Amino acid sequence: MQAFAYVPIMALRPILIHPDPRLKKRADPISEVTDALRTLADDMLETMYDAPGIGLAAPQIGVSKRIIVMDCVKEDDIPPRPMVLLNPEVVWTSEKNSTYEEGCLSIPEQFGDVIRPAEAEVTWMNLDGEQMSEKFDGLWATCVQHEIDHLDGKLFIDYLGPLKRQMITRKMQKLKREKARG
Ligand code: NI
């Protein structure tokens, strides 16, 4: 009798565009690693690389679960490092800050300077159910804090002044109207 191999069928998931109430919700913790969760992680990585982006959080594809994916390797001569973080938590940040011009796949083509701690230590569970911990710096630190914010319903524009935030939100509303018209 032939055994059936488990063949993951990866799929691109549509990314929600701000403003959307699903982007403002606090996401639920993950209690166990299931095949459905592994498929979700694969889909998120594929969707992120396809965009292209360096990070993606589940609420951005309408899934209210505490899972983020990221890969901040930019150099061509360094192999990619796809990371999947379940229930990620910032447990320490440096006093030293850094400013980075951030963007977001849910706020396409809009950018703004955001000040965040330059280093962040994060704990999470991996897809094998193991507890992990790592201290991130540089772009990785910015990215992991940006993605964890998504799990708490927070966007990078929430760090900007109200005028800039309103301007960007209006542009996104216009973009969504145009997309809806096709
Ligand atoms: Ni984002």
C-alpha cells in the first residue's frame, strides 16, 4: 500500500491594507503547533518574500494569532534566514535608540522615521515547540519590534505625528477605493 507523503501546498495570502479593523486588534496567543499552523507559517513566508518584504505578522493576512515571520538578510552573498516566531515577546531593550525609515506591507509605498531601541532581546516558541531567545540589533531589531507591534494592533504610523498619520491614512483610503473599483 502506498503511503501518502505530506506535501505542503503553499499559497500566497492577500495582505490587508490600512485602515482595517483587523489590523487594530490584539492577536491571540498560540497554544500548540499544528500542521495548520505550519502551513500558515509557510504561507506567510511565501507571501512576505513575494511582496517583497522583510517581515510579516499574521494579522496582516487577517489571522488574529501571535505569529510573525521575518528575514532581514539583505546581502546577496549571505544565505537567507527565514524565521518564524510564535508568541514573540520583547523581554529587554537597550537604552540606546536608533532611527529607521520604516515602511509596512499594509501601508504600501509610505515611509516614516521611527525611533526605537537599537537592540531588543526577544523570546518566542519555534515550530518545534522549543522556547527560543535572541538579542537582535540593526535592521533585525527594528523589524522584530515592528512585527510584534502588529500583534498588539499597532502600526508604525502610530509613532508619527497626527498630521503625517492622517495624510498617510487618507492616501490608503484612496488606494483602497481605487482597488475596489478595479
Ligand atoms: Ni508592518
